[in-house]
Amino acid sequence: MFDPIILTMLHLIGGLVGLWLAAEILMFLKITQTNLVWAFFRFLAFAPQPKSARWMNPWESFRLFHPRNKGLLIDGKRKRLSHANSFKNCAVIAKT
């Protein structure tokens, strides 16, 4: 049907177009991948940050340091921690 020379040329052109198309797709993916990575880091940079330290309000203080708790005495008089909070993240520093 087709001349063998024309078929060979069509194969070469098809191969070159295929290579060009593959190169374009890889370049697109590389650009897209780079953009996705930068978008991810920008999201991390502007993501909502955790709240900073603050003073405890009276209700939180009352719940944490209650006279009926049986744990560590905090103020020397009435404010005590619960047993669970006494043994979790506590350091007692005192003169001996």
C-alpha cells in the first residue's frame, strides 16, 4: 500500500513525535511536581500554628488544683494535684 521509504519516514517521524511528547510530559510532570512540593511547603508555612502559652483561667485552675485531690500539695495549704497529675510531668525542687 505505502512505499517502504514513506513507511520508514512515518515511523521515524512518529518516533520523534513520541520522543518529543514523552519529553514534554516528563517536563510537565517535573514542573508540576516542583510546584506541588512548593505548594506543600507554603501550606506548612502558613498552616494554623498552635496557640502559644497563656495563663490559666480560674476555672482551669480550680479543676487542676482542688482541695479534695490527694496528690502533690502545690501552694502549701489547699491546692493539690490529683494522683495522676502528680506523677505526670512534675518536678519538685526544694531546699533540704
